[in-house]
Amino acid sequence: MGRLASDILLGIACHLRDVAWFDCPGGRSRWMESKDMARLVLVNLVRWSREQEDGAKVVRVENLNNPYSNQNNFDKRFKLTLNKLYAWSLVDYDRVVMLDADNLFLRNADELFQCGQFCAAFINPCIFHTGLFVLQPSMEVFKDMLHELKIGRDNPDGADQGFIGGYFPDLLDQPLFRAPPNGSKLNGTYRLPLGYQMDASYYYLRLHWSVPCGPNSVITFPGAPWLKPWYWWSWPVLPLGISWHAQRQQTLGYGAEMPVVLIQSLIYLGIIAMTRLARPNISKLCYRRSDKSITLIHTVLKMIAAWSIVAAYVVPFVLIPHTIHPLLGWSLYFLGTFALCFIAINALLLPMLPVLALWLGFLGVLFVMAFPWYPDGVIRALSVFAYAFCAAPFAWLSVVKVMSSIQAAVEREAYFPKIG
């Protein structure tokens, strides 16, 4: 199983715990206590899914063939999303709330089970979003959908969004869902208030929610898969990622990743200590006498310095568990980059401050992005841009200083005596 699939499965596991429990003024509250949580799992993925894992009923399904996979605009990561149609085959249930893994519940939303035969929210003014929708299972509807797939019904994006949107083309004209106070179930199709699918990008403009027509209930995180909220690097680039990790901390926790974090931390601390102690010996390996030209040595050492510094910023990023808490992830990243930069500093006798200028710059931009009191997202973006603009000259000067220090060290008589 690929890394992306593994990360999504973790998102699903946390998501299941998230929808099961909520904080309320009176303590922890159970959601859907009398309702099943079902997970549709492809047959070829069953070996990675445990029965009744996280309290979910596992439903094994065969992969539906996607007839749109050869469309010019088709995104391959949506190849399997048509398997959502299996939700209509769950006829043991009167209502099903279909959820994507990147939904974050803010409150108990039991009233969704009172909605009609099909209900969804409009993030786009004209196209409803299939990250969350309510349906009444029906084998008749399910078989008709399979027939539409077989004959190649028009689908603008080749994914579930385009197909289901085309299957319910009149939803925009339907009334807004209001849950009956007596708990009865409605019939027909309804538009869900935007509060049930609050696009995280709306938040980033104002840095607070201002969603009309219903309570703030569910946050969704559409967009680039590498910026999903479960990745540690998504925060503070996207501030709402920390909310997802707050839910995970209360549900799944981080016990699986902590041993790796501790081991890497000890390794990096060991590298710092050993590099400092071995400084005289390792520097001699780089600045030893040679019959080759000074120009060639300059070039080689500059390349070594450049690549070692690049590696210092890339290697820790690759090694850190992708779904660790952002505060742990960034702390481990900066410890790792410092340790590996320390090798270059001591081996090549480089000045510490210029080498660590980029390290300090990254740390600074994180503080600028994480600052919690911006009035809106525009001011936040301008602050980040202003910081980058002011920091750029210092970054350039640090590069020049590092290169000149290498040249001076090579020419220094203590390391490379002049030939007379």
C-alpha cells in the first residue's frame, strides 16, 4: 500500500473516532449511539483493515470500473471515487450520511438523519459538494446508477462529484433543509446549509467563520492532497490543520509515531555531540594537502557545502512520520536540520551564523504564519510576504559569506601551504 493510501486510512480512522464522540458542556457526548458507522472497503484493501476497527462496520465491495478514466481532464487520484455509489446499496439502513475522510465535525449532527432521499451542500454556487451527503439507500437507484455508468453518462470531471451532480441536476432548486423539531424524517431532496460543508478556504480569508443559514457543523478540506490536515507540515501554512490534530489527540493519539520521534531525536542529539568532539579530525579530511589546483578544490568544496546544506533540510523532512502532530513535526525538523548543518559547519569550518541563516529564516516565517492575532487572511499573507522580502537579502549575504569562507580556508597556509 502506498504512502498516500496509508495516510488517508489514518485520516479515516481518526475521522471515525471524531464523529463518534464530541465535547459538550456536560462532558463527552456520544454521537450516533444507536447508529452504525460503516466503512466501504475494496476487497483488495481488506488486508489493511481490521473488522469492526474503531467501531465501524466493514462492508467489503468490488471496485467499480471508472469509464471516464481516459478523459483528457481526468485526475487519476479520483479513479476510485465512484465507489461512493455503493452507499445506495446499504438497504439495511433507512438513512446514510456519506462522508469523506477530510471532514472535521464541530458538533453533534444527528439531525442529518432526518433529511430526505438525497441532501447535499453547495460549496460552489452552482455545484453541490459530495464530501458529505445524505441519502436513502435504494437498490433501484443503485442499479440505475450502475446502468448510467455502463452507458457512459456525461461526467465533466470523471469522478463522483461530476457523476452524482449530474444524477441530481435539480438540487439547486430544492428547499433548504430544516430539521423537524419532532425528530421525524423528511421526504424528497433538500439543499443542506453551508454550515454542513464549510470549505476551509473560506476561513483563511477572514480567519474566522461567518457562515449563514445554519450552525457551524462540519469543516471540509478540499484541495491539494499533500496539504490535507493530517500532515504535520500543513500547519501553520493552513491554520485549521491544528484543529484536526486537536481532535486526533483526543481520539487516536500519537502513540504509534512517538517511538520514531524519540529515536530520531536521540540520533540528532548524538550527531551534534559527536560532530563537535570530532571537529579537528573531520575538518582535516576536507582541507588536506593536495597536488591538485586550488580552483578545482574551491569548486569541489563549494559543491560539497551546497549539497550538504540542501541535504540537511531535505533528509529530516523525509524521515519524520508524516502524520505526527505539527508541533512535534516542526520541532523534530528543526532539530534534524540543525544537527546535519552542524556536520557541515564543523567539517568544512564554516561560520555558524551564515550557515544557519536559512534555518533561522524558516523558524521566523513559521512564527509569522502561526501568529494568532491577525485581523484577516489578507494581513496575514502581506505579513508573510513582507517578512520574506526583508529576509531575502540576509539569505543572499549568508550564501556569499559561506562561499568566501570556504575559499579563505583553502588558501590559508595552515591547510594548503603555498608551493614555492
